[in-house]
Amino acid sequence: MDAFLRELTLMLWQERGLETFRCSWKGYSFDVLNQLSDENLIRGTTQAKTVHLTEAGIAEAQRLLEKYGLDHVLAKKAQP
């Protein structure tokens, strides 16, 4: 379950269209946030209320969207 929560968290951030800032509020499981931080997929401080996806995090989120067949979601958002 923890692996799924990790994957879902990254996919939600990517799907939400955070192209400009690639950040999100810390309203997610702190265990998952700590794991993503340990994997260098997100950055943030313990004092900040937001976290930022790293380039590796963006790439991993895209890989997961493709793995689950959801990469079309981003393609639709990119179209005018």
C-alpha cells in the first residue's frame, strides 16, 4: 500500500498541471513525503508548507502515468 500511495502522490501532482511551479501543499501522508524526499523526488523544508517536485520527480511521475495508461491526461491538457 505504501508503494501505491507514493506512486499516486506523484501522479496527482503531475496530473494537476503544476508545470509552472511544480509544488504542492503538504496535505499528504508524511511517511510518503519523507520517502519521496529521501528518493530526491521532492524538495522542501520542515518549516515550509509546500514541497517542490525535482526534475527526477517529474520524470518519475511521467513514467508512472505511462505505466498506468494515464499519460493521455497530460496530452489533453497540453492541447488548446
